[in-house]
Amino acid sequence: MLDDTLELKGRTARFDADTPLLGALPELDSLAVAWLIQGLEGRFGIQINDDCVDAEAFATVGTLTARVRDWLQKN
């Protein structure tokens, strides 16, 4: 989803849990975060409240993965 939304052209194949995202990827700006949230909601059929979204969630691939798991469990 990161690769498609941010149009990274396969760069995510080299990402691991420690790969920094927010602040490290110029493609990941506030608009891209909104697109990712919409994509996650659509793909998983969940509702993500704005108060659950913060910069920490998008710090690394690992923090984003953990937050998505949390969102899935809450829905």
C-alpha cells in the first residue's frame, strides 16, 4: 500500500520494520498520510478516528504496522 500510494516504484521491497518514514520519505507528506488512511479504511473496511493518527504512527514501517494492527483490533 505504501508503494502504490506514494508511487515509490518498488522501493518498499527494501524496507524493513526499522525503515524511517515520516521525515525521511519526501513523498510522505500530510496529504499522502490522508491518502494512506483512506486506503487502509477502504482495504480493511475500518474507520480510523483522527485522534488515533499521530506522527509516531508513521515514524517507521514497524510503528505503522503496529498501529494498523491496533486499528484493526479496535474495529
